[in-house]
Amino acid sequence: MARDPRFDILFEPVAIGPKTAKNRFFQVPHASGMTNANPHVRAAFRGTKAEGGWGVVSTGACSVHPSSDDSPFPFASLWDAADIRAHAVMTDAVHAHGALAAVELWHGGAAAVNRTTRHAPLSPSGVPWMATHVGFMSSARPRVMDAGDIRDLIRWHAEAAVRAEQAGFDILYVYAGMGYLPYQFLLSDYNHRTDAYGGSATNRVRLVAQLIDAVREATGGRCAVALRVSLQELRARASENAPSEAHEIIGLLKDAPDLFDVKMDYSATDCAPSRFTPEGSHEPVVDFVRQITDKPVVGVGRFTSPDTMVSMVRRGVLDLIGGARPSIADPFLPRKIEEGRAEDIRECIGCNICISSWHDGVWVRCTQNPTAGEEWRRGWHPEVVRKDAEGTALVVGGGPAGLEAALTLARRGFAVTLAEAGRDFGGRLLWETRLPGLRQWFRVAEYRLGQLRRMPNVSLHSESALGAEELRDFGADHVVIATGARWTTNLCGPNEIPTGPIDAPRVYTPDDIARGVRIEGPVAVFDFDNYYMGSAIAEHLAAEGLATTYVTSAGSAQSWGVMTNEQPLVHQAFRKAGIACRTLEIVEGFDGRNLTLAHVFSGERSTIAARSLVIVGQRAGGSALYDAVVAEGIFPSVALTGDANAPGAIAHAVYQGHRTAREIGAAPREVLRDAPYAMRDIAAPREAAE
Ligand code: ADP
Ligand code: SF4
């Protein structure tokens, strides 16, 4: 199909200094958890986006020197010839599809405490970055950079730039954002210097301007030089010379880089969860940049709608449409728009499982795209599934796992029947996405249903609860059971290990609320699941007008939400909704009027009034249907998948459904293991590095 002419503007080439991007789709640098230790995994992940039509594909933050070591978080480096070789695999994969390759040269300063390299962290004025969550927290404090350190920092960037060009990168970033070192010079909170690098805005931008010049000179003007800059704090600060400090600083730097990449300052606002933040949320902070500079500007905002993208360009906010999450959820987003198939876009749902992967220190995982990170290891392509099957497959259960399994089985060539007991498809999503803020998560079902409904080899049957007998009568060659999990009323002990169920009146689980049970207030929600369900239910009950207390065994509300950037926003939402929040407590008893709580460390008891108790704790998988058909042994091929197999996040259910469908009835495939290049693998390493 031809592209809709109203999207033509998105496919115009854009000059970026000495380079030209073939279109306006720009995959900005984003964490992937893929480091130089996995060069082929990373190359395939990034190369797939180039294949999918992104005009520029960037790698993630890339350390310029061992004094910028982010461990235990995964990060890339450009320290030596082995690193050049590792990145060259990626740039080759990107260039193979006509895209430009970009690299974000990075020095973390006080935000990178060098746990592995043991360098003293660097900073403009010794101001630490006081993170208070696991992985970020550290007892190391930075030292103050002297003039020699500043000269070194500039030289390290120049040397890394030379290596980056050798590795084949077209666009080299200077990174003055997200609390990292060049940004620390821009922001007066960090920069208390009294030399030429501190004080006035002119002095505070000096380092960034020198880094840009150094990178450009080191590569003889052959590579484009981009500046990535965070503007949220700066825009909120008054300036004597301009509408804000952000205006003043961009004004001073307006001719320095070939491209501005503009963003927010904090992960929770920059990579904001859709639950609390809409598409395009950066615009009020970054909208002024293009009015000050003639250089092209790229920015993000979880853009999934081509109309929004066009509007960003036409209204003069951005020249290039930045994508991080939308490019993970659908590496083929640009191609789908170009081919007039916008309805096929697998839209990002803004759940931030991807960013949780980086916090976990592993390769990126995505709720919408189960192939993310598996392009090389398992050979999974996000759009193409090898047509290697014939015969029939029956999928039981139309939740995320069943829908994904049905879609992938159908792509393999099976004649697929999907049977769902309920009136609608979507499983847990049907109700969960009616909870406050979660509406966009229904895209997981919508995308899959949209595809399935157009496939001639698929038949969808709702209101079809299947038992062992029906399965037997149906007689499919392959059966996939994806019947989901259920929440239990189990409590937990002070060690947070689930104990037994509680016997009391008006004790409920999320499944009861989904069924429409009326809850009497005041209500307490006891959460030891620690993901979104407990806090979302508390918000839901408060919105119904019930006096709500949220109790958790963890130290904060939705404690795992620290991984998905939701946690600060959950606390804000609780405050706004008047939800009382009690942390580090477990429920010890409930009699229908009072709830007895015990502190997890001290054991100290307290009582609160509550008529109802909702327990969001343990989920149980398993399937009696599966057990029955396996016991009968009538099907040669039966698989249990999704939450029924192992309850987890939606991402886990989708992944399991995908993997089951790829593997059922197929010859086993080798799972490849990647390995880093080492200096000993490189011929004449010293010369190559110079
Ligand atoms: P998952 O996240 O693993 O996909 P869900 O709980 O979201 O799990 O979805 C499971 C779906 O399976 C639900 O929609 C449920 O109605 C359906 N289901 C459960 N048992 C049967 C059955 N025996 N026959 C058909 N559908 C079933
Ligand atoms: Fe979007 Fe969620 Fe996928 Fe991240 S994990 S790209 S937020 S759908």
C-alpha cells in the first residue's frame, strides 16, 4: 500500500552537519543493557531498527574513560581497540540498511561511582549525587576536578571520538544530560566553581562548548557532532538575560553542535510511565529550542502516532522524531508508516519494563515486542516468523500469552483456533486496563487482535470455555494452554515469604474486584506483590470514594516500581488521592472491623480500622485442564504457557506465549552465546588504539 501523503514530511531527508539522515525517524541513544561484552547481540538489536526504517540508529551511553564506570549497570565503552571492534559490528549492521550510526560519548562524573575501576568519581565541585535506591546508592563521594582534570576530560572525549570514527559512527554525541558530568557543569546546584568554568552561564557552558569543539577537531569535521542536553531544571530557573536559564544556555551554544538532542533531567520524567504521563510530555520543556537555533533538533515523548509526529515537525517543535521506547516496541514503525500500514504499528504501552531491564542489568525486554534482545541469540525477527508449519493448533485462553501464541503460530503457518471462555479477548488486560492510568496497556491485546482478525488461517471463538472433553473432541495437532493465574488470599510473614490464607469476613483479591464485588470502606490494601496491582487498586478504591489505606511489607509503595520509574509518581498519586501509606508492615490479623499490623523489623503491633481487606500478594498458576490432558496422554503436543505456567508481568506472559509458539513442533534451535572481543584478540593492539 502507498504511504499516506500527509506523512510525506516524515520521510524528508535532514542534513546533520556533514551527514544526511534519510528521513526524520531518529532512534536516540537509549539503554539496552547490551555492552561491549555482547557485540553481536547489540548489533542485531540496533541493526533490526535500521532494517525497520529508522534513519538514524544510536547506541547507548558509551564511556570515554575508565573514570566513568556505571557498574553494576550495563554500559558500553570506547577505551581501546577491542572496543572499536565491538562497535564496528553494530555500525556495519546499521549501515547495511542505509541508516546513520550515532554514539553517545559519555562521562558520568559524580553519577558514576566507578565500582569496578575504583577511580575516584569526578565532579565540578565535589557535590555528590545522593541516590537512595539499590544499585545507585554508594558510599563513595566525588572529588573536585582541577584544571588538569578538565584538560584530561576534553582529551578523553577527543580520543574516544577518534575511536568512534574508526568504529564507523557518523554522529558523535557530547552528553550533557541526566546528571552526568558535562551537565553538572551547566547546573549551578553541582557547579560552585570560581574559575572560568563556574559562575555565569557563559562560564558554565564553556566545558560543553570545548567538548563539542574537541570532538569535531579530533574527527576533522567528517563526523556530525550532536549535543544531548537536559533542560527540565534549567527551564525552571530564572535568568537575567533570557526567559530562563535553559534559553540562555541554548542561546550560548546555538551554533556549536550540528544537532541538538533535547530531553528531561530525571528518568521518571524523561522515560515517564504512561500510567501517569501522556505522549509528548517533554514538549513544554523543550519547545523553545528550535526558535533559538538553526541546527536541527531531535526530541522524544513516546511518540507512537504518526499524526503527532507530523504535528511536532509542522509546529516547529522538532525536526527529527526521536524514538527510544517506540523503537523497541516496534523496530519497524517507520517502514509501516512508509508502506501505508500504520495500523500494524505495535505501539509502545509506556509500561517501562524496558527500563527495568537496564536497572536489572540485563538486555532489554519489552512487553509489546517479545523478540527484543533475542534477534541474534535466538534468531527472532520482530516481523518475520519462518513459515515452517502445517496442521492445526488450538490455543486455550485469550489473554496476552494466548493472543501472542496464536499470532505466532498462525505466522508459522498453522491453522489456528483460539478459544476464550469470556465474552471478550484480552484476559487480565480487560479489567486491569480499566484501573487508573492503565488504559494504554490494552494495546497489547488490540495489536494482536487486529493482526489475528485479518489472518485467513485463524478462527477466534469467545464464550468458549473448553474442558478436557472438548479438547479431546477438537483433536488439534498441537494444544497451547494459556489459561492464566489467580490471586490468592495468602498473607506473608515478616520475611515476606507467603504463608497461608486468612480466614475473615470481607477479604478480597484483585480477582474479586475484577468480578465486580462491592467493597465496603474503610478498606486496606495489603501489597507484598510490589508491582503495579496493589497501588493501582488502592487508587481505584480511593477513586470510588472509599477511605483507603495502603500497607506494604516493603520500604515504599510499589517498591518494584523503582525499576519502572513509577515509584515516585505512585507516591505523588497517593498523596493527591488521600491514600494513607504504611510501609514496612505486614498484616497479622483481621476480624472484619480492625486490622492488626506488625512492623517487619521490630515486630511492633498497631491496629487500624478497616471493614474490608484486599490482599495483593501471591498469584498461583497451574491448570487443571493441562494436568488432565497430560494425564490422558492423548495429545502428542501440549504446552502450558503464560501466567498459567509461571505468573508474572504481562511482558513475561507475552514472552512465554511467543516462545511456546516458536518452539512447539519445531526442531530445537541452538541458542547462541555471545562473547566480548579482548585486546588479546586484536592485532597490534597499541598501534590500533592510537
Ligand atoms: P496470560 O497473562 O497468561 O495470558 P490471562 O489471565 O490474561 O493469562 O488470560 C487467561 C485467559 O484464559 C482468560 O481470559 C480466561 O478467561 C481464559 N480461560 C481460562 N480458562 C479457560 C478455558 N478452560 N477455556 C477457555 N478460556 C479459558
Ligand atoms: Fe514500551 Fe513497555 Fe516495550 Fe518499554 S517495555 S518499549 S514501555 S511497551
